[in-house]
Amino acid sequence: AQSVTQLGSHVSVSEGALVLLRCNYSSSVPPYLFWYVQYPNQGLQLLLKYTSAATLVKGINGFEAEFKKSETSFHLTKPSAHMSDAAEYFCAVSEFGATNKLIFGTGTLLAVQP
Amino acid sequence: ETGVTQTPRHLVMGMTNKKSLKCEQHLGHNAMYWYKQSAKKPLELMFVYSLEERVENNSVPSRFSPECPNSSHLFLHLHTLQPEDSALYLCASSQTSGTSEQYFGPGTRLTVT
């Protein structure tokens, strides 16, 4: 069965610094992978997705993620953090089947310091 | 309306009340989901409907009763809830084929007193 591990439940960066949020997955078949962002008291918003095309995926708000099969990783990065990036970020892998269920990681709360 | 909408956004109910949460998707999707998000816990998938048929029920207590009258609407009927049921309830929709990304509503913040 697929699973997702997000290393670091809390990450703090300074404004303008690099953002790196880690995600490792386990899957017996080439997966579809997703990053979602959740702002306080809101639902989850899709940031980007990997669907076996380009390994470097660009998303909204300047975020990107690189699929590395050898490392079973799909880390999320942004070159320069902005205060508005403060939110919780979830990595997810698609479990194939009749329901196309998503398996979510436990989330990483990103704080951006001025 | 666009995307996935949920009503009400906030709900306070007593343990003996009966209430319903409503979700509507305007994306032409054919699968819908209910999730529970509690503080300091992973996102919990509760129910999955595909083509209006319930295809998954993850050991959810019977005090939660889902209903999917058509592919655009999903309800979660609540009765005799417990305080530990207080959480953010999220609805999502997707296509059953393709890349399967789910689109989420803003959630209903439920408080059980």
C-alpha cells in the first residue's frame, strides 16, 4: 500500500530564504504525487502535481517540486519565502483503484519570520 | 458559484441535536469525499462516493450518515455526536479517471457541546 512521510511537522524560515519541505513516498507502481496548501480555517488548495511527465513540476505561488524516483522523494521548494507562504503543506500520493483515493502525509506547518 | 462549496461554514450543536452538512461541486466531477480534520491528527478519509455509489466507509461511527443524491451534491447527516467529533469537516471532489487530483471545499468547523 502507498504511504507518505513528511519530515518535520514544523519548519521556520526567514522571509526571503529558501523553503524546503520534505516528502518521501512508498509505492509499488509509479505514483501520482501532489502538494496541497492549507491556510487557516480554509480547505486544501492544490499547489502542484506530478503525473509521470516532467520530473520537475512547477506550481502556483512560485513553488516547485522535483520527483526523484531513486530517492522516492518529492520535496517542495521555493527560492524565496514570502510572509504569505505561512500555512500548512500536505504531500499526497494517489492510490490507484476504483476510488482514486489520496493518501496524505501528516502535514508541515511553515512559519515565515520577518 | 465555482469549485466546491460547503454550508454551513460553522456549526455548533449539542450532543442530542440532528444537523446536516452540505457540499456541492460545480466541476463536473463524478467522485466525492468526506474528510475529518482534527487538531494535531492526520487528515482522516471518512467516506467516498463514486458515480453516486458509496465505495468506501472507513470504520466511521453510525452517528455519521452520508448521502449522495446526485454527482454534484453530498451531505453528511449528524446525530447524537460526541465532543470528540468536533473538527473541521472537508468535502472534496475529483474525477475517477485521469490524474485524480481532488478539489476541496472550505470546510465546516463543527463544535459539539
